[in-house]
Amino acid sequence: HEPQAIGPSMLAQISRGIYTAKQFKDMEVSILMAVSWRVNPPTALSFVQQALTIVSETVNNDHFNHDNVDHDDQVLDQYLLETVYDL
């Protein structure tokens, strides 16, 4: 379990304004209601496995154009990979 939860406003910042904090909050409530609040938090291992799957799909995608990736995304990707491999 994480010592601090990521709130809707942080998720809105991460999405770079594509979604608002209210949209994240509303969707979270909608999902929780749909599953009748029967949830378990993800383990660190399951999070890392999911992150690696996403990163590897992006890197291995034939249509991936490195010229269109902005520097912040490259830095974030590098940070995530280094963090994962430090486990």
C-alpha cells in the first residue's frame, strides 16, 4: 500500500489537462459503484508488470516515431524504466 494516494488533481496534471480532476473523481465513483466497492489495491509487482507491458508495447510498436516524442515523455519513460529495474 502506498503511504500517500494520488488524488484527482494530480491525475489531472499527469493527463496534461486532457481530463479534469472532477472527471477522474466521477469516473472513480462510477467504477466503484459498478463493482459494488469490491476492490483490492494493486500490489507493487502487478503495477510494475502493467507498466512494463505498456512501455514495451510502446517501444515495440512499428508505428512509434521517436521524432514525435517530447522530451518530458522521454525523461518520464527513462525514470520509470530505471525505477522498475532498481527493484
